[in-house]
Amino acid sequence: MDRNLPCILFCAAIVSLVFFLNTISADPTETRCAIIIVSDLEGLDQHELDKADMFYQYLLDEGYDEDEIAYLTDSSMSGHDGLPNVTNILSSISWLQTTSTTTSDPVIYVYDHEKMINNVPAFQFSDGDITSCYFDSMLDQTEYQHLTLILNGNHSAMAASDLSDDHRTVICSMDPDRTYEVDQFNIARGLSDPNADLDDNGAVSFSEAYWSEMQRPEVLVQDPVLIG
């Protein structure tokens, strides 16, 4: 037996261990965080509740834990964390600010019919309004690698310019001048479409899901908007 064999095996084990530790340190656990808001100001919209539920289920399928999602919607919905009012929304943003890190890719999904209030785009909720400028300032105080905003409802792109940023993707279901009783844009449907994987990397990005939805005639007439 070669007397040097134990030494060789020991050195090989050390090299393997160093490689393993370097692999772990190069791939830290991702901090996931998402917020879903479904406004009930103009009455519950079952179509929008169903779309939001599809998105919630998509996040769970992607490996999100329930405590990594703030789901503000009707209390009848599975995963409900609170009503979609200003108090709870501000609390969810505060949670995002303390949870998200510089390596996070948080996503915020909002259904709301945006309106101009004193010449400023605003989201309207049952107990008050949140202007796009204030929303933007809250996001500016949040650390993240890249943030995705998905805005649904009439005039949803009204707030897009205020909320756009170099490190954000803003997806709106229709442009500022469009209004439809049924908003046909459904990001969860696009995300679940394997044909939307344009770069063939095995995953559908939010931008790819947007372009998938743009192939639908009933969605195209709404003039969806993608920034970033």
C-alpha cells in the first residue's frame, strides 16, 4: 500500500470541503417577499379576486411560504392577511422595508381603479388614498435588487411614470386612458404559459408573461404598459 495514500486522500477531502463551502457562500438563501392588494372600494369584483388568487397560488408554487406574502383582500379568500385598507397597506410596506434585502426581488400586485386627486395619480381605498408619489417614496426607502410592480384595473398606467425606476419593472394592465368593466390582463396566466419562456431558460419571467398576455386580442385592446 502506498504510504502517501492517506495523505493524498486527506488533501482531496480538504479540497472538496473548501469547494463545498465556497459553493454555499456563493448561493445564499434568497429572501422572498410579496404583497398582493385587491381594492374593494367599488365593491368586490369576483373576476379580480380570482386573478389575484391565481397569482397567490403561483407564488406558493414558486416556493414562497405563506408568511412571505402579505395578502390584503376579502376575508373569504385563502391566505387572507387583512383587509385592503390604507392602515394595512402601510403596515405591509413597513414589513417589506424590514424584510427585503439588497439581494431580494420583491413583487407588489395591486388591483385598484386609479384616479387623479388634485392633479396627482392616486390609489383609492376604503379608508383613504395613497398617491403614486407617496407610494414611490416608500419604495425608495426599501432595499432590493429588483422590484416588480403589477398594477391592474382602470387607468392602471396612470401611476406608472411616478413608480418607474432603474431597478423596477412596472407592468400595467391598461394605459391611463383605458377603462374596462372586466380587466382581461392576467399576469398569473402568462406566468403559467410554458410558451412564454422566450429565452428557453426553463422559467417565465414577469416581462415574458407580459408579452404572452399581449398576444391575446382581448388584452391588446386595453393597451397594457411595460416599463423596465
